Amino acid sequence: MQIVMETKLPLKLFRKGKVRDVYEYNDMLLIIATDRISAFDVIMPNGIPSKGEILNTLSAFWFELTKDIVKNHVITTDTKEIIRMIPELKGTEEILTGRSMLVKKTKLIKIECVVRGYLAGSGWKEYNAKGSICGFNLPSGLRESQRLPFSIFTPSTKADEGHDMNISEAEMLEIIGEKIGSEIKEKSLKLYEKARAYAGEKGIIIADTKFEFGILNDEIILIDEIFTPDSSRFWSEDTYTPGRSQDSFDKQYVRDYLESLNWDKNPPAPVLPEEVVKNTRKKYIEAYEKLTGRKFA
């Protein structure tokens, strides 16, 4: 089974992210979703076969479904169309197919827009310690994985390297201004509520998620990826039980494995065992098929 950890294309490398390689061409960016996987902001030495294709295709599905809420950066995911627009890529079809997205280049808003509908992950830890999440005071007595009384917007810094840091909404407004901050909060909550309702009909709970936005021609648009197992916490509706951690379709399975080790969450990361790799791939494919109603080929 082919696995793509690195890509080399005859274009200028714009940015090498944790899991994506981004190339620049005129006023466009070509995003290649690799099979790399990160946890706790550290890239694992080995990847998950087909992961890049799953994430790329699932993002494209969600971008199309949510374009009534906010415009997005997608130009095309069709390999032939990408090569038509960038002739230099002729002969690279094997790299591009299934895992490439040609997008509009924007000015990045350097805030991660996190929306939480359930009490999990770092939110659960912070609630246990403070009774609040990123400045939101919550009722006492809530249990792990419990549905929150209302969905909350909890931004974080967008770190170029290392760990993103949770910040309050007030701190976010100081960084990017009230107009932009208010708009990305509103759009983030609308996106989450639409996707949560849609996924619920497919037997999946979206416990929390994150978005990124950019500015193009003075307009805020949605960029990066949306509602994938890398950017969201997916739980099974069938086995959901508040008061414990949940069966998930995302990389929480990898995080749980890493938490069981004596690892300080700094590079280098440990190699993932074959069983963890296979089970993670299976979970990603199951999430894709449930959400899209399509078989993953």
C-alpha cells in the first residue's frame, strides 16, 4: 500500500506543515495532503496509509456543503484541471490524484477558531481545574464528554512551530480586532451547528472542531481543512455515554496510545505500532464513508 510522507513538485514550496505540503503558483496555492499524522503538535515518524486522500476528499465534501454560510478558498480538486492550470505539473498525476487541492491564496488570520459542543480533551482538563474553558464559566457537576449547555467558541493562537495556546475571546480581539474577531466567531458557530446536525443524521457526533480563515479582497473566507478526523473530534452516536472517554473516529485513538507511554510530547515522537496504524486508518475510512455516504476507493 502506497504511503506518501513527503512530496516533491516542480513548484516553489510555500510552506511545509505538519501534515500538508503547500506549493505556490502565482496567486494560487497547491495543497498536498500527505499521510503524515501529528499528535500534540508533533509529527509521528510513520504515517497512516491513505490518510491524505481521506482528509482531502472529506474537506472538499464539507467545503461544498457549507459554502452557503461562508465562501471558501477551493478552486478545484480535479487533477486534470489542476494540471491544465499549472502545466508544470504534467507527469505528477500519481502524487496529485486524490490528495491535491488548488486554492486561492489569502492573508492568513492567525487565530485557530475552536468550537466545542461537548466537554472533552483539553476543555475537560481545564474545566476540572478551573470550572471554566477559555474564560467561559460553566455549571458545576458536568461530566466528561457531556453535551455543553450551548456551543462555545474558544480561540487559540496559531503557532508556526510548537504548541498552539488557548486564549480568551477578549485576548483574540486584542490580536486581530473586534470586526474580524466577531465575524470569524459568528461564522465558526454557524459552521459547527450545521455540520453537527448533518453528522448527527449519519450517526456521528462532532464533539468539537477547529477552523482557519483568511482574507481575500477584503472578504473573510474559510481556508485549510474542515471537519476531518484531524481537525475534529468524531464520536459514535451508537456508543455515546457521558461520564467517560468515547469511541472515536479520529486521531484521539493515536493520542490515547501515546498517553499510555512515557513520552514527554516533545520531538522525537515514538514510532506508531502497526496495529495502531491499521486501526487509525480503519477509523478514518469509517468516518469518511458514514459522513459522505460514499465508499472509499
